[in-house]
Amino acid sequence: MSVETMSIFSPELASRLDELVERYPMKRSALIPMLLYAQDEIGYLSDAVIEEVAQRIGITALDVRNVATYYSMLRFKPAGRFNVQVCTNISCMLRGAYEVFDHLQEKLGIGHKGVTADGTFSLEEVECIGACCWAPAMQVNYDFHDELTNEKVDAVLADCKAKAQEGVR
Ligand code: FES
């Protein structure tokens, strides 16, 4: 059966992916945006997501994995509702990223790549997120937080918890 009749994605996402595939002279140029949109909808790059994206582009699932594993923003396991990514690259490290990371580990009770028992938070250490001038920095889903202190981190976590209770992402 065709991708159209068997898609695991919502009709909205399926048509967005159709459009992306047609946008570039080489279909595989659409791979990363397709994976990001798919991850946003499904939560992570499951085998089924990888299979369908590969089929839409006309490459193998292995081709997709070979590219996707290079990017820290793409994940192969479900993350928490709020995925906290702390940069520990050089600029952030020199300005206290590991203190921030340790603080988060303690507050959340999880380590690198961990997910809290209630599924609200996941935590990971990542490479540069492009906010070096405002180090130390972290990203929570698509929001950036910089010039971090433990107090700022606590405020971000409190805000996320409040959103989780309201059902806001
Ligand atoms: S080194 Fe942390 S954002 Fe670049």
C-alpha cells in the first residue's frame, strides 16, 4: 500500500511532509526537517517513523538512521514532556555548565538521558546550542534559557511544572 493510505502521521503532517519532499531538487535534503516535524508529533523517532520517512524520500531506513544519529536534537526514545538540554561545550563549561547540570540532576532526580517517573522532564547534556555569548545556556523543548544560575533554573522548572498542570506544552 502507498504511504498515503498507511501513514502513521496526522493528515496535516502527512501533507506537510508531501510538500517538503517536493521542495528540494534532491528529496533527501528534506530529511532533517521531516524528522523534526515527525518527532514533534510522535515524540521520538520510532522504527515506524524512520520507516515512513525513508519510504517517502526513497532511501533506506539505515540511511535515515545514519544521518539522524548525528544530530543531538533527534531522539530515538521518548523524552519527557519538557526535554531539558544543557550545553556543556567549552564556553558553557567555563561558565558553570556542570554546576547547572549537577543542580538539575539533583532537582529532577535523574541523570543524563533520564526521564522523571511522571514523564514531565527529561534531561540531557548536549553540544553547543549556539548561545555561547550568553553561556551557560540550556534549551527546554524549543525555548532557550541563558546566563543560567541555579535560581534561573529553578524558575524555569517551576514554570514547566505549572504548564504541565495546566496541560500546556
Ligand atoms: S558552548 Fe554552550 S552554547 Fe555554545
